[in-house]
Amino acid sequence: MTVKFKEFQHGSIKLIDSPFMDRFNLNASYLKSLSTENLLRNFYLQAGLWSFSGSASTSFDSDDEENGPETWHWGWESPTCELRGHFLGHWLSASACVFGQTGDEELRAKTLFIVQELARCQQANGGEWVAAIPESYMERILEGRQVWAPHYTVHKIFMGLHDVYNMMGIEEALHISDRFSNWFYNWTKSFTRENLDVILDYETGGMLEAWVDLYDLTGKPEHLELIKRYDRPRFFDALLEDKDVLTNKHANTQVAEILGAARAWEVTGEKRWRNIVEAFWEEAVVKRGTYCTGGVSCGEVWTPPQNLAARLGLAQEHCVIYNMMRLSQFLYRWTGDVKYADFWEKNLYNGIMSQQNKKTGMISYFLDMGPGSKKKWGSPTKHFWCCHGTLVQAQASYDQCIFHKQLNGITISQFIPSRTSFSYEGTNVKMELRSSTQNGSGPIQTFHKSGYEQIQYVHVPQIPNDRPDCYRHILHIECGTQAEFEVKIRIPWWVQGEPTVKINGKVGEYSIQSSFIHLKKIWKNDQITLEFPKQLYTSSLIGSQNMVALMDGPLVLAGLVEEEREIVGDPNKPDTFLTPHNERHHSFWNDGTYKTKNQPINFKFIPLVDVTDESYTLYFPIRKS
């Protein structure tokens, strides 16, 4: 098995001061704010280690208790919900990611306690079962009785335990997972292929990936057997036969199954698994098309191919976005094709960041595409939708796609301020990537020290009078001793014209191949300055003759209106009907802020990622004057 790029080891890439780090820290604070008692409550309940009678005694009411029901987790984590316990798996994964990047010992101690308590619950359940739902839920699937996705729920626990073992080194997490897998091995032992196909048709989620990960960690034949049992020939073979088995099907469960196929190729090397993944991408993205945001689903199901205009309701489920971004990571590593990194970047700004409340850190389950939409935010303890779980993982995982290793050097894949260090042919190398947000513009900018200096001091170099039409990034490379290797830098799809590349202040020698800048030289203590020119452009709504969204670089722009309005102007020249608005505030440029001109009633546009509680519209009918 050969791949173009390899990931850095978990924890070797650190975010540095930027709005990305602010979002990361907001998420980490939320993880730490949730009590272990509430996270474990449903597991204790299932194991018989906790109960609640409705009052603490005969003499006073439960409302007087410090830890009464009003303080518990509700929504999909309610003790009466059939998905209860799903969020803890996400919490464990996110906690492991945060610890890997920060070394936060408070978070590790909390995670260790939770793992120890899960082991206690497992023992109380008989030594194998550890979920917060009863074993009987699995039997309901077998009997064809109604139940809400038990496989989906237990997968989260496997996922969380594996991430805790891999990134925190807590060995008990792997032991719990191993013992838990025994239950599934024995449960499925007597099933025919027909039995398994019927069971796995019902929202299996990421169970295949769980078994592949476990087999990768243990090498046990039982876990390889579970991979075979949880194969999905009804679904996978149809994809290989070029059949549309996506339209109007539950999107997120199918993406999760494909992630299992992706891991199966990486672990087993069996070509069929990779063929399944590539056939799925062709069916889900290439043939179907995407919204301007990069989203691919509406109302939790796949849209019909090339007819997104018919589905502008509650689109873009966060879980689907997060898992499709994960899938694009696999394909990017395997192929080195920039289209997968472009997909990731588009969904970064217009998906997972647009669906996180920048003030509270909470989630918007869907991202409505219709006129006069509003984001509906979850609460810290009252909702716990599925997307609440992928939220905490997504906001903990910015580091995973920035730098990649290649055969003869390093690739810069995403432009998120960060630093890393590694050894190249015996030489210690440090890299730091940051955004120059005064001489260049940049998405999601807020107050920054460098901008504060610009407005205070007259002796510093003058910044442009107007908002720059480029993004500017600086990569600093420091080597212990001189080292020759190649630095490849992705050129994003939205770049207009040729980028500017300078090394130590001078125009550098480079080539451009397959949308990558190639720089090969002997490095010691060097600085690469990149400028990516950008401009306004339109993104047509697939399936419509005249509906467009407006974009600025990677950002989708949201019109702050409560209804659909016709825009008069040339869709190929958005500057005929848009003009910059409120370009700078205090110490930073307001990237992506515009207002219309020459319209019957003019209105403002701001980046979708900056919309919080405002009503917005993304697609507009446009007519040339």
C-alpha cells in the first residue's frame, strides 16, 4: 500500500495565537465544564450503579439537591432517550485530541477517571457490555422491532476508547474495548450473511471502522472476523456497480460506513476497500454536486444528483460535513490531489466553523440554505444532538490537516496558524506558519497584537490604505544544521492569478505543478512569504438557471435579508453590484464585508462564518441589467 502523504504524529502540531486557537480553546473549556457524574450518569444507570427515586428523602424535595435533575444532561442524553451515552464517546475523542496538542493534565485526569469508571460499569454488567443502553436494543434490531440506532450509539464508545488509548496512552481504554468486542463477536457468531445484511441496513454507523481500528491495535483474528461480518455487500457492491444507492438515503450513516472502508484499505491493503471509497466519492460528490458551502445533504438525506435547487431547506447536517471532511483527508493522503484539500477548506469555513457559535461554542445541527434562514443553536446541557458530538471533535481537530510528510520533504496543505517540529535525515527542523493579517486580509479575523501596534505606533511600516485583495501567509523554517528538502505548498482553488512567493524578502525560485508550489533548496533559517490574490465570484446553484451565491476567497457570503431578492448585475463581475463595506475595525480588516449598489433596496453581505443570530439568505436570483 502506497500513499502520497503521511500525517504527523498526534500532538506534534500546535496551534498558535489566532481565531482558530480561540475556537479551539472555547471548545476545550466546554469539555472541561461538563461534570464526570453527568457524563457517566447513563452508564451508571445501565450498570445498576445509580438510581433516582424523585426525592432524596421523605423530608425534602429533590429540587433542593445540588445535583438534582435540573443539573443533568438532557435531550439526546436523557435517561429516557434510546441514544443515551453517545456523547461520552465524542467527549473522549475530543479530550484525547485536546490533550495531544496541549498536554492538559486536568483533562487527562478527568479522562482517566471516566475510563476507570467505565471499567467498573463493564464489570457490573458482566464483564463485556459497557454501553449506556441495554443489550436488548440489539435484539430489537434482529427481531425487526423499533429502536433508535444502537450500533450508532455503541460505536461512539469504541471510537472514544481507541482515541484515548492512541493519544493519551491509557491502556485500560483498549482493554475495555477488547472485552466489549467479545460481546459482538459472540452475538454475531451464528448469524447468516442474510441476517447480517438485515441488521447492518439499520444505521450501522461507524462499527466497521471500530473493528478495523481495534484489529490494527490488537491483531486478533476475532477482530478481523468482525471486519468481515460487518462488511456491507448490499451497499458496497452496489457502489462498485455504479448504482445510485444514495439519493434520499440517510447520509451520515453511509459516510460513516465508507470511513470504515477507508480504514480497512489502510490496515488490510485489500484493493476492494479503496475501490469502494473512490466509487462513493464519485457518487456522493462528483455526480451529485455540492452547495456553495461544500455541503452535500439536505434534511439528513442525500439530494438528487445535480438538483440541489429543489432542496434549500434544513441542509448541511454538521455530522455529514465533519465525516465528509474526514473522508477527504483519506483521499488527499492517498492521492495527493488538491481537490480533496480544497473540499476540506471550503467545508472548514462554511461548514464546521459556520455551525459553531463563535460566542458560546455551541452547535447548529443544520445550516439552512433557504431565504430568510437563521441558525438554531444548541445549549450546553439540554440538547446533545448527534452534531453536538461531532462539534467537539471537529473543533479539537484543526491540527490534523495543516502539515503533511512526503517522500522528499513537507507539504503545507491548510493555512491555519501553527507550529511543528520534526527530524529530517537526522536534522531537527522547526516550522511556524502564521497569517500576516495587516498587509494581507484573512478570514475570521479579530483583535491581534500586531494590529494593535499598527494603530498605536507611527514608526512601524504603513499598512495598505484599503482592505487587501489577498491572503498573506508567512512560513518560517529553522534547521539545526543545513538541510536540503522540498517544501510543497497547496494553491487553493479560489486563488485568482499567480501567487507571489518570496524567500527571505526576495522573489524565490519555484515551480507550480498540479496546483502546488514546489520549493527545493538548502534550508537553515529562512522565511517564505506567500500572497494569494483573491476576488469576488459567484457560485451557481446546481439545478437552477439563475440562482447564485456570492463568494470571496474561500468564504460564502450571506446577505442579511429575510427574503429572496433579485440582484441586478453581471454574475461574472460581482463588483458591478457589490462594493466593500466597513473594511476595517480597530486593529483588523473585516474580511468579506460588502453591500450592494445600484439595487432598488441595497443591503449588506457578511461571511456566513460570521453570522450568529442574524437572518440571512445565501442564494439570489440574478439578472443582467
